[in-house]
Amino acid sequence: MIARSPLVYRLLLIVWAIIMVWQGLEHHRVKDQARETVIRRARDITGTLGLVIRSQRRFGGIVSKPRLESALKELVKSDELKSVALLNAAGEVVVSAGAPIDFGTNGMPQGGVHWGRTLVTVVNWVDLGADLQPDGTNSPPTIILPDPERGRDNRPRFPSPGSRPRPMEATNVTNLPPFPTNAARRTDGDRHDNFRPGFRRPPWMTEPEYKSLIAEKGLHGLVLGISAGAYWAACTQDIWLRAMISGFAAVSVIGFGLAWRNLVKSSEFQMRLVRASELNSHLREMNVAAAGLAHETRNPLNIIRGLAQMISKAPEVSDTIRKESFEITDEVDRVTVQLNEFINYSKPREVRRSPVVIGSVISDVVRALKSDLEDKTIKLERIEEDLTINADQQLLRQALFNLLMNAIQAVEPNGQIQIITCKCNPREACFEIRDTGQGVPIEQRKDIFRPYFTTREKGTGLGLAVVQQIVMAHGWEVEYRPQTERGAVFRVSRLELVSPH
């Protein structure tokens, strides 16, 4: 499972990358759709303008500028269409409505769609209002004039739509042109029934003037300014949606990666627990075997000690042999003490709690060590309260014995030892054993409760380790505290108080 972790992480990154690419492509698709919607709307508006212009065309494709401006102003009243500008062949504005449009510094707007932050500018070069002729060609472009129905002398250029010809005077009959025939009537589908001149340019204009008028006032293109709010709103909404999907995907990938890592660690911990359990079982078996071996070793040691004592008491032995016999006895006693402490340390601590008067246990321990105290003329001071605790009496006695023996061994002759018992709170008690010995160096304090650690030459290093075992079995706490001037303090706390009643 550990070996597959890099592969799993790579697969997760690949999946996340695929999701990110997919969301990017989807966002571009939605963006293109929003652009296409704006372009389709521009086409619809262009078609509407073409219909409006064709409906207002008069004789030869002339449209009144005031009437067309009025129609354009009605179109730009909506929130969608902001500006309209109709252009001539040179790209100059012939008529416009709405907000002014910036054509840039080139003077001639370029065709296509220009996307701005707030406005979409659509430039389209078409002959608006031009009609298809029977011969397959388009009619001349629409011409915008300020007042197309009046000439330079303020006389009507053409009859008004639907008007009748004026009555002819007798004196001028011979000077009038012939009445137009049916062939001269309009054939471009105009809804009006009036007659159309038989030529494409006004009669008062020459051909160059007419072409110049078409170039200046003829409609060859338009510019639409459409609001970009809907487009950017759609893009923003979609990018937030894609960001949320990508974020959820990233969270999912990270969560799956963390879950996989926790699964791998759990598997490692399970393997370690299995190995630790096997090692613990092996150590337990070794501990039992070692305790049994130590117990069996004491019997031969007792025999050796007895024989050494018999040799030392025999009258015929020399002083040298007697001295060596005493040394054998002392060495056997030392090894026996170590074996006893090892057996005591290897025993399982089964706590049998009962109400115990801590003062009486301290008295028993002091009585057992009275000779050791007298040998070093140590002054023992007891400061205690009448307290009853819930504890195993035998284990408590052993812990007190080891702590007091440790203090006796640390104190020099004529030293002092204090045993203090008191209440820590209404439910717990504690006791301290203080001495005036050398104390423990700072660098060794963390190791004093470790088995076989000792600062004395003849120490076994198991006394304080046994104390810690007993304290932990009861759920108490033991700690070492240096005194201000000299010596050490061993404090055992969290002893459960029992009401004397």
C-alpha cells in the first residue's frame, strides 16, 4: 500500500487537472454562446432597421432625416440597444441616435464586432433599404436628406405620397412633359401608388452631383452599440459556477488524498501494533523466564553462603581463608539483594485497594529502618495529618520503604530527613520525603526512574523504578523536586482520601 501511494497521488492530480481543463473548455463554450447571442441580436436589429428604412423610402430611395431620427430614437430607448449610427461610403455618420460612438483614431471604423467592458460595437457594411430589381441588381442606396420634399427655392421637389398631379394650364400644355406611362410606375413593391420619375436621379441634378450626393448621404453601413451587461453577466455567472465546481473537485481530491494517507498510516500503525504485541509477548515470556531463573539462582547462592560461613567458623582454618570466606559471604549477600529486587520489579502489580491509615504504614517503615537511621545518626522528622487513603497496603509500604531507603543512602552522617503528609484538596492527599543529601544533577533527573539507573556505586537502580510501578498501578503521580539549598524531595500525589466514617 505504501508503494502504491505515489501512483494514487499522481492519479488524483491527473483527475483534478482533467476537471480543470474540462471546466475551462465549458467556460469558453458558454462564453462563445453568449457572444453568438449578442451577434444574433445585432442581426435582428439590423433587419429591423432595414425594414424601417425601406418603409420610409421615397422617390429614388430618399428618406427624410427627421423621420428616420425619430424612428432610431424609439429603437434606442430599450436597455439593450444603446447607440445607432448610419454611415456613408466614407465611414462618416449620416444619422445617429443614442450615446455617441467612439470610432477610434482612424476615422473609418473596422468591420466586425468590438467587445468593450460596457458596450459591444457592431460595425456592418450593408446597403440598408436597397431593393432587388427585376434585372437582379440592387436599387441605388438610400439617401438621407434633411427635407427631401422641398428644393432649393422652398418648392416641392416631388409630389407628396398619394397626391394628385396639379391641373395643367392651357398656355403651358405644350411645354409640359408627356404623362408618365404605366411602365414608369414603380416596380419595386412600394406600397404607395404615386408615380415615379423615369430616371434614378432628381431632374435638377447632374450625374456627378447625384453620385456625390450618394457618396455623402447614401447609407452604406451601420454601427450598433449594444449593452455588454448581459454578456458579462453570463460570463461572470458561469465563471463562478466553474470556480465552484473546480473548488469542490479540489476539495474532493485533497480529501481523498488525506483519506488515503490516513489509511496508509492506519495500516502502518496496525503493523506496528502487531509487531509490538508480538515483541511484548516475547518480552513477557523472557521476563517470566528471567524471574524464574533469578528465583532458582537464590538457592545455590544460599548454599554457597552457608558453606562460606561454616568455613569461616572452623577453628583450624587460617586467617587468610577466614577473611576470604567473609568476602564470599558479602558478595553472595550483594547478589542476593539484586536478585530479590529484580524479582520484585518483575512481579505484576495487582492492586487490592482498601482503606489504609497512612500514618501507621509510615510508622512500620520507620521501625524497619530504625537501625539504618541510627547507624548514620540521621534525624528523622515527621509532619503529618491523620489521613486515611484508598490503597494497597503492601504496595504502599514497599513504595515508602524504597523512598525512605533511597533518602538514607543519599544523606551523609548526622543528616536530616522529613516525612510530610497533608491534604492537597478535599478529595486527595499527598506525601513527601525530603533529605539533605547531594541531590540529583540536572542532566540525570530525567533518568532517575529508569530501571538500572543509579548514581551510587553499589546501587541496583531498581528502587525508584519499583516506586514508579506502584504509583502508576494506583493512578498516582510521583515527581522529583530539588530543594532550594540542598537535598532532594520526592513527592507522591493524587492519593484518594477515604472518610474515616
